Amino acid sequence: MRALVETDAEDVPIRVKGLRTAFGDKVIHEDLGLEVKRGEILGVVGGSGSGKSVLLNTILGLKQPDGGSVEIFGQDIRDPQAHSEVERRIGVMFQQGALFSFLTVQENVEAPLLEHTKLTREYVHDLARLKIKLAGLPEDAGCLKPAELSGGMRKRAGVARAIALDPDILFLDEPTAGLDPIAAAEFDDLIRTLRDALGFTVFIITHDLDTLYAICDRVAVVADKKIAAVATIKELERSDHPWIRSYLLGPRGRAAKKEKES
Ligand SMILES: Nc1ncnc2c1ncn2[C@@H]1O[C@H](COP(=O)(O)OP(=O)(O)OP(=O)(O)O)[C@@H](O)[C@H]1O
């Protein structure tokens, strides 16, 4: 029985049930449910202010739910011990990469390894170099500070740090925002390549329709305080939900679809 429960928790690494979140009287989510499958790239979309970032923060345990539950690998994130175990298994890239500006890229990537492992200094150094390479940065980028990087390189440095501890889940908050379309497409490729090679689950908040078409296995739509739909992008194109229709069938949605089909 125990084995069955554990398998289920690994196959559904993120499970949100009946979630309610609020700031004072302002309710952001009400009875929200979501299951993320192991190894998938899940895109999370929704209008501005619909509650995507609040959902991410709640899943990460940075905001306490006002009702319902969030389980990561079957563990309730409100349990402090579970929280620290879970923290070790996830990588997060917030908007702008959220790197320490006073550290080099190499030092930024070393930071989680030094905090969460007992590896030797030399090993940490080598591992960080490997992650920088995996994120598609040139070797000499390691000695640069974030301010000395282009926007695209900064995002890659953010990814290198997020994958430092070999996470089972990678969370990305609007990773392609601010990138030109070519850099954004290269970034999407990087995420898919890393997922295919390393096998982690990806939870990606995005406004970028190209990302949805290019790499997402399923897309969850945050609307009406809930997950209004979760399906493949092809299935969502047939939705009659008003926000989904105007999002996917508007000019930008049609362009992204055409690009994918060409
Ligand atoms: N700390 C806070 N205090 C009060 N209200 C907040 C707080 N953080 C977020 N909110 C509110 O919660 C709602 C959802 O915000 P959230 O940032 O999750 O939206 P979002 O879907 O990520 O939007 P965007 O796509 O514009 O980034 C908004 O109305 C926002 O004003």
C-alpha cells in the first residue's frame, strides 16, 4: 500500500486541492485544483492579475493557503520538515533570473550547492561549471557579474542556478519576458532539451504563446479564481471559455499557431 502511495506521489509531483488564497477580503483563488504530471512541461497562463504568481508562491510555500492543500511529492508544504526536504528537490527561476548582483555567475550557481550540500569546495566549483555549460553559456561567462550579461544570458544563468541541485521540478516565472523572439525561441529549446536530458517536471508561467505551442505538453488556464481548463494547446483551441478564445484565437494566438504549423 505504502509503495502505491509513493508511486502516486512521484507520478503527480504537484497536487493542489480546493485551494483558497486571499489578501484580506480580496479572494484570489477559490476551490482551485491542479495536478501536474511527472516529466511534463506545464504552461500556466491567465490574464494579468488572475493569480498566476500568487499560485506559484503558494505552491512554493512562500504564501500560506487560506484553505485547501498543496502537496509536492505527496508532502504537505505546510509541514516545516517536508518543506525543507521539498526545497532540496525543486529549482526556481523568478522573473529577471533573480541573481545576486554582487556575485559572479559562477558564485551564483555555487550558492545553492554550498547551502544545501556538504560537497567539497573543488567539487562544487566543477559542478557549477558543468551547470553553466548545460545552460548554454560560454565558459568565460562564469566570471562575469549579472549586470555584464545580456538579457538572454542572464536568464540562462538563472537556469544554471535553478538546476544546480539537480531538481525534480523546475519552476519558471515568465522566463522569456523581455527577450527578442529569437532569444526566446532559443530559451524554449534549452528548457525542452534540459527536460528531455534530465527528466524533470517543468511548471512555467508565461504570457508567451510561442512557448505554449513550442514546448508545453499541457496548458493550465487560471481564470475565474480557478484552473478554468488544463489540456493540450490543441484541445484548448476548441474551448468555448471567453478568455481562452480571445487569447488563443486573437491575432497573436493565430500568429503563434501559424508559426508552429509552418
Ligand atoms: N502581496 C500582495 N498583497 C495584496 N494583493 C496582492 C499581493 N500580491 C498579489 N496581489 C494581488 O493578487 C492578484 C493576483 O496577482 P498575481 O501577481 O498573482 O497576478 P498574475 O496573474 O501573476 O499577473 P501578471 O500576469 O500581471 O504577472 C492581483 O490582483 C494582485 O494585486
